[in-house]
Amino acid sequence: MKRIVLIAAAGFALLSSIGLGVYLYQRQSGATKTTATARHLAPKPGAAASNSIPPRTEDVPHLVADLGQVQDKIVYGDRSALADQGRLLAKISSVLRNFPKKNWEDYENIRSAFVYVLSGGDYGVLQPLIESGVLSEADKTLAEGIGLYARGQSSAARKILLDIDPRSLDVSLVGPFALARASFYIGHDNKKAIEFLDEARLAAPHTAIEEAAVRREIALLVEAGDRPRAVMLMADYVRRFGKSIYAWKLFQDFATALAKQDDQDGSGVVEDLASTTTTADKNARTKLFLNLAGEALLYGKIVLAKAAAKATLHLKPESQIDVDKATLYEAAASAPTANAERALKTLNGLAGDHLSDDDSEIHEVADYIARTVSGDDIKADAKPGVRPIGPAADAKRSASSLALPRVAGAIESADAALKHADMLISRNEQ
């Protein structure tokens, strides 16, 4: 199996996919009823709201509002709220599945059921509503489309919901619906997806909807070449949602998308992020920069890797593991340059028991390259008991047949080594 591409060694690039799981919410209190615009979610002509109010514990609008508040807590870093989310999702499902028909005549219950399903709830609750006969044709179509979306049948849902403008819906549905619509286009028409993600962000600021929309939009912006806006949104995300339990996925996607850019000015991006996130959580900043450094190494982006590793060390992480990772990444980025000898000393000083399996591989390849560039490789192999054996040694010897003559010719200067490393990576990726 191919190993990591670290500067001058062949390897594989880890790709992150954009997850499409939706964590949404609904803020509007059930006590406040907003008139729906256009033809969606409007009560059927002649249908009056039910005078029968469920008990407080089964008041769906309030339960859905509670769900929204819990999901907001999650994206602001409250991990204990996950249990509350599961409890509320199950509770609302139970209540809606046992609704008498007269309860569906209450417009607020219909609206809340739609928001609940778009928030990751049980799509099965919509079937009794569809069969109740209380929905207009437009709202029946909306219910069917939301149900298909929740089932994961994106193509079918897209066809049904294609002509529905999110802004034609009740205000509480604009954000959730726009976020759902965006998922239909991600990977197919990213420009359209970004438009819907912007719609979702603007409709529900400071909420789980905005967090989910930004998380999806940033990687799309990098891929589209709009790096300045992507960096701006990332800095804002780190400041406000850096403690979200979903932040790690965004950091990984962002780092991968950035490292894949051929014209990447890594140091400039890192400097911008470092200067615009000074008020953010230190742990969040540390994780972001570590992801940038690690992915940059996988794609052979030395400047980005070194800048991100230095930014991490400048933060003085509290975790020794994070310190070791940043130290490793900085040394690895220096391995194929004129600073190879210094990098080798740093690598030799790192304790192996602090490294993960992936980082151990980075250490191994970086150590080999640093020895090759500095001329230490032959000396080390000549010493009894020093030369490694087993799969690791086989990997080194296999790489040496390609890397040694090329890297040796690039020692004249750091710039030459950098250019040569990029050439090797390009060939390995073909």
C-alpha cells in the first residue's frame, strides 16, 4: 500500500467528503404564530385552528423550539446536550405519531412537524399528516418532498421541491429548507449550493442552521477559488463555533481543500487566520492549524505545512501530544531542504510513544528524507544495529530507489529542494 506523500516520497492523499448530515432547529415560539407567505403552509380555506391545546409536555411547537435550543447548545460546544437532543427527537416522534386528526388542523403543528423532520427527526411522522386530508396540494407536495429528503432520496426530493422558493415559506422554515435545498447541489452545481447556503445563513444567524451552512460552504468556496471569502468565513466560524462538536470535520475538509490548491500561498493564509482568530478558543485554533499542517504534508505543500506548524507552536498548546505533532510537522516540512540536518535532530528527539500510527508514518518518511538530504542515510545504515528491519525498512528501501538520486541533486539550495519535491509529488500523483 502506498504511504503518505511527504515532500519527496510517493503516497496517497486522503480525501474528505462533505458530510450531508443536517442539524437544524426552530427558534420561533409556538405561542407566536406567523402568517405564511405565498401559498405554502397556509391553512386550508375554511379550516379553523383547533381549540384543543395539548398538555404542555406534548405541545409540539414548544418541543420543537426546545429541540432548536438544544441543537444550538451543541454547536456552541455543549456535548451534554447530545443526550437531550436524542430524548427530544424521540419524544416529538411519539407525540406526532399519535396525533388525532383535529390536531393537524392547527397550522402551528404542521409547521412544527416540517421543521422537526428537517432537524433530523423521524420522517415517518409526515405520513399521517399527508393522509389526514388537511393539507392543501402545495403543502402536501412540500410534505412529500421533505419526507423524501429525510429518507436520503435526494434526486426525487429535488424534483418535487425544485420550484419552491425558501422565501415563500413560513419564516421559521426558510433557514432549514434552504439548507436542505443546498444539499441537492453540492458536488453537482456548487455555485447554486453556495447560494442556498448563504440564504440559510442569513435566515438564521447565530444558530445551528448557520453553523451547518457555514461548515458546508467554506470548502466549496475554496474549491471554487474564492479563497479570501473562505478564509473570512473560517475565521468567523472559529471565533463563534470553534467549540462545536462538528468543528473537527470542517477543519479537516478545509485543510484538504486548501492543500489541494496548486497555487496555494500557504504562509499568507495561515497569517490571515492567525491574526483574525486571536480571540477564539486556543484549542480550536490549535486543531485548525494542526489539520492544515498535516494535510499540507500529505499533498506536498511545504510552505503551508511549515507555516501552520509554526502557528501551532506559537500558541503553546497545553497538550503535549499537540506540541509533538506540531514539532513533527515542522521538522517534516524542513526534511527536504537545506535545514535537513536540524530537522533530523528534531525528529530524533521526538518520543515515539506520543505519536499516532499516521504520525509515526510521517516521522518515518521524514526521517528517511532528512537522512538522505543531509548525507546521514549511508552513515546510519553502516552502523550495526541501526538499520531498521521489517515492513518499515522495506518501505524506505523501496522509496530510496526513486528519491535518493533526485533529492541528492537538489541539495544546492532550499529553493531547489522545494521545487524538486513538488516535481516528485506531481509524478507520484499521476
